[in-house]
Amino acid sequence: MLLHFRDPAKLRTQKVVYEETFYARDSGTLEQLRELSTRREAIQNSIDGSCRITPAIAREMAGGITSPVLQDLQKIERYLPLLENLVNFLETKKTDYNVVQWMSGLAIRWTSPLSRLSRRGAKGQRDFQVDDMRYELGMTLNLYGALLRERALEVLRTDKAEAATLFRRASGVYLHLTKNVLPPLEASLTPESCPEVRASLASIMSIICLAEAQAVTAMKAEEKASSESLLAKLHYGVVQFLEEAKTLLEESKCDLNDLTGKLMKFIRMCSVLHESRSQRYIAAEYSKIERFGVAVGVLRYSLKRVLPLRPGHEWSSYRKFLPTLLFKLTSCVAPGPTSDDTWNHIFQRELDELQNMLRKCEHENEFIWHEKIPYVDELPTLEGTRIVQPVPYKSLGLDREFVFVR
């Protein structure tokens, strides 16, 4: 199973009406602006929950698609070509006074689920505004990448090949943001701008998506009963991706000083989880050749790494310092380490697997083999194999002309 980090998909936005701000000079331009507004409004209503149509009507409008996530992806895919066309056109008019005023008048505002700023809006999240159409493109692509991740999680149980492809597509979207969309926006940003418009965060998210695609690939290899050696390398390949993301995150602290700590915690927990799975397969290999001392050493080290990161472990450890009644009362209000209940289940399952395997190996070693348990620095070195690549994002490349009042 995969740990889920769904915060990136919790983006929200305020209404934008293009035709009321940009002054069209001909009917063709006016029609394009209205179409942009209509398609954007469909996305806005869906992600903020204000859409009042029934699921049956939504399914009919989406051509029979039943998944709400897939419906949202379809809406974004209809909006993006028009938006990219407008952004490309406006890039040639950035010094035009009217265009600058119109972009400011649009008041493009998005929330940031990855921001930890204390100042909040009426609905619990602060709105971030940047007067640049590239900001709208960047935030829309952020939402697109996040929803591709959500769709991958939806199909994970039934089609792992499709899930891995979706994670790779999401990685390609974030890579496109990193290289092509966000760098020109840097000049318009302030230190208070949301993390999603930083190229460094897009790069981190691209790597995380590759780690998730690699994890799905490892799960598929497990279903095929691949060798322990290969499975250990695939899981440690996930760790290598995550360590790369962690390093980049630490190097980008100046740009991402407002970033929520949940992302770093997610990276760290995923890394330990897949390192543990890699070590279990290594221990299984050594057990097969009757090297139970090494197997016990590997499993004990892994157990020490997993146990402290189990969700709820830190808060529960304080119980011995608190009276029973006080602990029960404070447990009702104490914040958990994550809002996703699956984290606890997945870590508990990994912990159970480790403990059961360790118990068996210790029993074999104590009663039959009597091998010396190696020190940590004598344990086998972990090796990884990274086999996934991003699926490049491709713009549709519309080339429609806009004619505005001068």
C-alpha cells in the first residue's frame, strides 16, 4: 500500500470573468473570453463544492464518466489549451499599459493548501493573488498534476500499470512547471507568495511523483513474485527518489520558508517505509542461505527506524508522564500527526510484518544457527534501481488571435 498525501489537490480559487476585464475589439475575441470564463467556472465550482448539479447530470455532461476526479481532469483539459493560448498571446503584450491594468483587474486568487501562514480567510484558507496570467496557468497546472495523482490512487487496486503511468504523467506536469511555466513568473513574486508558484516546489513534486510511480512498479513486481533481490532494489529506488526530493527541499528553504511541514514529514515517512520493505526482502534473501545472524541484524535496524515514525507513537509515548484521566482528556483534542487515517494502518501493517519476521529469524538463530549479530556498520549496503521516467507534458498549441481595444 502507498502512503497518501492529498493536500496538493485541495486548491481553491475565486471567480474570474475574463470578458468583463479584457476589452475585446471583435466578436471572435469576445467569444473566446466567454469560453475561458465558462470553462474556468466549471473547474471552480467543482473544486470548491459549490456545483449544484446532481451526480447523474455531471456524469451525462462528462460523457458517461463516473469518477469525480476524472470529471475534474476533463474540465481542466478543456480549459488549459485556451488558457495557454491567452498566456502566450499576452506574453508579447506585457509592456502594454492596458494589458497590465486588465491583468490586475482580474484579481486572480488561489488558496494554498501547502502554505502554513497563520493569516486565514473566512473559509479557513488565505487567498494569494498575483497579477499575472502566468500565475493562473501555474496554479491550474498544479491542480492538474495533483488530480492526476488522485486519479492514480483511485485506479491503484484495479490497474497498477495505469496508476504508474498517471504518476509519471503528473511528474511530467510538475517538470513542465519547473522548466517552462514558473521561472518567468519569479519577477512578479513576493516573499509572501504561495509555495505552489515556486519552481523548486514543482521540481520536488515531480520527484515525489516518480517515487510513487516506482513504488507502484515495485508492488506490481511483488504480485509477479519477482526475486527478493529485485524487489529490494525497486523499493530502495523509491528511497533514492525521496532522498533526492528531501535534499532539494532542504536546499530550497529560503524560497519555501512558508511551506507546511507535512510535506517533509510525508517524504521522511515514505522513505523509512520503503527502506524497511527493502530490508525485509534482503533479510529474506539471507534467511534462504541460512545467514540468520545477518537477517536478524537487518530487521532489528529496520524496526528501530520504523517504530518512532508510526503515526500516534510520539503522542502515546507521553502517557507514562500523565495521569490516566488527564491523558484521556487531552487525547481528545491533541492533533494527530496526519489527517489521513491510512498512514496509521500502513505503518502498523509494516510494523507487524517486521516483528513477525524478526521473531522467526531470532528463533532460528537462537536455537539452531547461533550466528553473531553484526553491528550496524557491518550490515549489507542497500542498492537501488530506478526505472521510471516522467511522461512529458504536451501543450495542444492553439494559435488563436485576440484583438483588444487599444
